[in-house]
Amino acid sequence: MPICMINILEGRSAEKKRRLIESVSRAMAESLEMPIDGVRVLVQEYPPDLWGRGGRLVSDIKKEAESVSPEVAEAMAKVISN
């Protein structure tokens, strides 16, 4: 029974997590040529103050994004979420 563990920042909708689990399960089952029922996927979510990116807390990056223009804030949000 293969197990996939995925770590993400909290804040995504249940629907996005549902799609993530479904697509990862299908990919693993296909790659390993096994029934999808045998695949396990665990999603662990972390708050932005426990996640670092580029040597900085994501929570600090988000605070910085609040003080810039909407266009820059949107670009920063895309970087954080990837």
C-alpha cells in the first residue's frame, strides 16, 4: 500500500484538496499499475508562520504584500502559493 504525504500551506478550499487527492491517487495507481483503492494520500497543512520561503516566513511575506499595490500583491500571492 503506497502512501503519499503532501505538505501545503493552509487556506485552500476543501474542493481543491479533494481534487489534489483524487489526481495524485490516480497518478500513483496508474504509475504503479495497481488499484486506486490501495493508494493512501495524506495532506498536512501548515500555517504561514510555520512555513519558510527564500529564508523568510511566509507570514512576513504576506504582511509585506499588504503594503504594496494590488498588482504586486497578486504576484506575491502567486509566488507564495506555489
